[in-house]
Amino acid sequence: MPAQLYYPFKTFNFNNRTCFLGGEALSSEEEKIQVFPAWLMNMYQLADQPFKMLDETISTYKDLKIPCSAAISERYLEPLEAEIAAAMSAGYEGVKSLDELKLFQWAGKLLYGILFNEIQAGIKQQHAQGQEFNISQSLIHKFSNLHLMLQSIYQPVLFEDFKPYSLFLFSVDNAEDQFIYRDEINTLTFSVRMKDFGLIICLQDNGANRNYHREILEKIEGQTLHPIQFEEFNARVFYSAYLFNRLPEYNILPVAEETYIEAMPLRGISSKPLFDYWLNKTYGQVLENFWKKWGFLLLEIIKNPEKPMSFLQDADGNFISAAAIELSR
């Protein structure tokens, strides 16, 4: 029997009576799962913490839920959560030992869950104003591809000799009980800093951001970072994800019960570079936000417009040891 793929963006089906992942009709609108898993909320007392939505309204972590069939939840999502929970509880070494695809699926499910809630809120708001809900075709393209790939959680959807993501994992000397979560829905970029690690994933770039940062990665991978160093690299990735100017295209190849996804070349027929021009002033604004805890202002960060402030590299481009940084964690 051929694989049955679900395409929610074809009909814009974001109601609470349809499973977000498989498209099955649910018996009740109460058949839901948490976007942020219970183990994570319990670990950091997140349940009642505020979570700001794109329209500036405030929800809480525990209020973010998505409709999901009990069968898919019990058979596929709960085992995935259990595996991720065990690895992340063990810290950097535990996460490092995980299959990267599992991390991609987990982060993708979480970010898609937030996106699902954002779309529901947007539809409700627009309908209340008597308007149709509008979203750009490029975003639909990106979100739809992410959803297609997430179906690999519960059925044989296979990636043909490519990774759809860039993943960065670092050992970080975090303060105890610190949990920092960031996302950027438009670029599908995700990061979390907790325990003794920091994780960043660009969910739809076919590895382009990892290649873009390869020079600095060679200097810092395998090092233990101070939190300000991790947030500096995090800012670089979030900014480069914004500069990435391709919409990855894929061939979908059903073969018997399996579905193969083949990536088309990112360059396509365009001679334009994959990334728009890096502007230090704009990067400095991103970095100012990521460094908010340490109070560095844009004017300090780009005092030298050619060389923004850095805690990762000294003036000669050498890695700065975390032990040499005298700042709070």
C-alpha cells in the first residue's frame, strides 16, 4: 500500500478535530498534546511562565497545545520524547550521542507546534475582522516541506543522501537551572540552552548555514563555551538564516510503502550567492538582543564597524578560552 502523506496547507486545515501530523479525524477536541513536553516544563517550572506570540499576545507554555491522535502520540511521539528527555537530562554527552535526525524531528515538532498555534490565532483574528487569512506563498512552501519531513516520525519518509537541516551542538558552561529558548518562525530557526549544552538547528536549509559558518566552526567545535560565546554564535546563525535567500525544492518519490525526498541543488539556475550581503550593523542589532543579559549596547558592539565586538575570537582571529572571560553566566 503506498504511503499516505498529509498536506494541511493544501486545504489550510488547522482545526482541533484533525491530527496535526497524520490528518486523521479525532474523536474530540480534547485529544491534544503539549507543544512543550511535560518533562521539559517540569524540569524548569515553565508551565505558567509567559510565552509571547507573534501578535504580541501572551500565552503560557502549558497553554500551547496541538491536536494529535492518541495512536500517533502513544506509538511514536511519546517514545521520541522519552529518548530526547533521557538524553537532554544527561546533558551534552547525552545529546551528542543522539541520532541527529531525532533532534531534527523533535525540534521540528516543537517549532511546528508553535507555528500551528500562531496560524490558529491568525485565522481567528482575521475572521473576527471579516477578512480571509493571508500568508505568503514562500512561507507556505517552507512550512509545508517541514510538515512533510516531520511525517518521518511515524512513517517511512526517507531523505535521499542529504540532511534538510544545519545542526550545531556545543558544550556550554551554563548556570545551573538555566533554560533559554529562542525561535524564528519565518526562517525556521530554533535554539535551546540548558544543562551543560547549547543546541541550534536551522530546520530548512539543506545544511547551507553550517557550510556558511565552517571557518569559525573549525575553531570552536569541541570547545566548551561561555554562555556569552554560545549566544554570539547563536546570533550569527539566526542572522545568516535571515540572509539565506533560497527556498529549497524537493522531489517527492513514492516507492511502494516508502516516500523518498530528494533535494534539488540550492543554486538552481540563479548565479546569485546563497546568502545576501552580511551587514555588521544589522548583525550588531541581532547580537545586542542575544547579549541583553550582559548589557552590551549596539554602539559598543559596532564601535569598530569593520570588526564587531567578539568573545569568540581575539583581534588575530584566535579562539578565546571560556576560562578567560570574566562575566557572569
